[in-house]
Amino acid sequence: MTRATTSARPPGRPRSGLNAVVFAATLSTVHELGYARATVDRIAAAAGVAKTTIYRRWPSKGELIVDCLLDAFGPVPLEGTSRAELMSSAVHWIAAKIGEPGVGDAFAGVFSDAVSDPVLREILSARLQDPYRLALQDALGEPENRVLFFIDVVVGTLLHRMGMTGEPMVDADVAALVEMVVSRFADDGGPT
């Protein structure tokens, strides 16, 4: 048997599925070690790939984390017919996502890094926040400034709780957050 007949596939890991492997390793590493100690070296080792494989796709840890979060979050499920129901479903969804192992820590870490890194801040804004902002603007018929304030209040509160306690917000507190936010935004169409 010749080498040409043993395999028509080129050597190396198939491209399909590589992102899933790296994203799973990223969240697992962040969950086990914390954001700061989850280096690209450690993530690559956990994924069973070379560090260069990661850097070819993601030039920085921050960009890897942003894409990992996009994958973890998926589209926002805006459920319901009223503004209150849509907003409530969005808050419950993001609270559940932030509570998933590694997700809240990764989100808080990349958010913190972005404070002093304008390039990462732009990536975080354009690639992570904007798609969700636009979906909420469309669903709620609200201007950008009001949707950004809604996102700030909800995500900021959830990440603050995670940062202060190391734990996601409990269901009763999520329900209270929904009640407070919906009472402010659901029926008030005026500017903030």
C-alpha cells in the first residue's frame, strides 16, 4: 500500500470542530483556574492543540474569549408578545448564561481587560454587544441609548454579583432584577 492510498485527507486536525474543542477548553480552563490564570498556553494544552493554532485564529486571548462567549451565548431568545415578556426573557437568558461554568468569569475578565485596552474594548463592543443591542432595539422598538442603558443595568448587575461573590445571581434575585428593570423600561417609552 502506498502512502497516497492510505489517506486522502491532509495531516492535522480537521477544521470542523476545532472551534468547539478550543471553546470548550477555554471555558473549562477559565472555570478551573480563573480568567487571569487561563493563559493561551493552558487553553491550548487543554484543547490538545498547538498555541500557534489558537493564535492563527485569534490574535489575542481577548479575541478568543469574545468568540468563545458569542458561541456560548448564541442568539438571544426574545420570547413573549409584550415588552415586559421580551425584557424578562432577555434578563433570565443572560442570567442563566452568566451562571454557566466559566462563562461569567470569562465575561467579567475580558470586560475588565477592555477597560484599559481600547482595541479589545472595540472588539467587545462591536462583536459581542452590538448584535444583542440591535436585536433588542428591533424587538423593543427602542433607541440605542435606552437599550444600552438596559444592557448596562442588567449585565452590570449580574457581573457585579459574580465578581463580588464568585457565584451567579440566585433565581429570587434575578426575579427581583426583572421586576425592577421591567417596571422602568417596559411601559416607559421616554428617553433616559
